[in-house]
Amino acid sequence: MTTVLLVDDHATMRAGFRMILEAAGVEIAGEAATGREAVERAAALRPDVVFMDVQMPDMDGIEATRRIVAAGSCASVVIVTTFDRDDYLFAALDAGASGFLLKNAGPEELVSAARVAASGDALLAPEVTRRVIERNHIPQEESDADLTEREAEVLRLLASAMSNGEIARELFIGEATVKTHVSNILQKTATRDRVAAVVWAHRHGFAA
């Protein structure tokens, strides 16, 4: 079962998220109201996913994310914010967040985000990826990665924001096989995670 740590300084927001997630069978490992509490509870509770607010007292969500990732936590951190701001998006990605979600997301999106992040997938929609590319002025480059034909196919689907499960269904292969291909892609492209691999795909012409 997927476990989630809810981090938000508004108790009503945490209660709303808890109700939605628990109704869908997602277990709430715990809650935190500040960034500092988030760092402590992520270490103690070892959740699969941390839903992290940005603006909080004591320590903001970006710094808390950075510390959780730096500590070697296995949790995927998803930034959940009211503000659709580029500076939050890029700071979150730089801090090691696995995704970016707005608080006005519907219940299905919230549940999907928890499960996608828990499976190791990144939560970057194509339009968000384009903003990353444009912001960094990333030019097209020739690829020196020795990707197989299947790995290249998986990378293209990865760049179109598909999850492992969706890629598996699209290619009629097992999800475990997709995970193996993704692992090989990360190694061959020298990228640290799926988000970095998506940016690499855009840079090297593997994205539509």
C-alpha cells in the first residue's frame, strides 16, 4: 500500500487531502505543519511519498525537500502548492522534487499523483517540461548515448509524461521490463532521475 506524509501548515488542507487519499486506499503515514517537522517525520516514518507545501513557517517546502533528498530518503517528494510559479517549479526540481502539483487538482489527480510518485515516476506534464526547456534555453544536441531501439522508444514515451504502467500497455511489455529500460536509460544518459531524463530527451531530440 502507498504511504504518504502530508505537509501543510493548514490543518483543513491536510484533512481534505487525508479524506481523499484514504477513500482511495492510500495510507497516510503522518502529517507535518512545518518544513522542519517534515524533515524529521520523513526520516522517522519512511513514507513512499511526501506531499509538500511551499510556504510554511519555520522552514519552507523547498528547503525541506532539499534536506529530505540530501538525507538519502527513499520518499518521492511532490510539491503541492496554490501558486503556479516558475520560480517554485524550478527551485523544487533543483531541490530534487519528483513532481509539481497544484492544490486545485481534482481528487483523481491527487490519488494518481500519490501512486505515480510512489512507483518512481516523475510528475511532469509536457507543458511543464517545455517551461523547463525554455527557461534553461536548452539547445538541440547530438546524442552520444548508445540507446537500443527499445530504450529510445521508452524514452520518447517517458518524455510524453507517460507512467511506467502506461508505457507497458503502449508497448505490450511488462512493467518490470519498463523499469529495467528506464534504469538503463538513466545510466546511459548519465541522468540522476526521470525528470532529468525527460529534459535530456528534449535536448537530444527524443521528444515530440
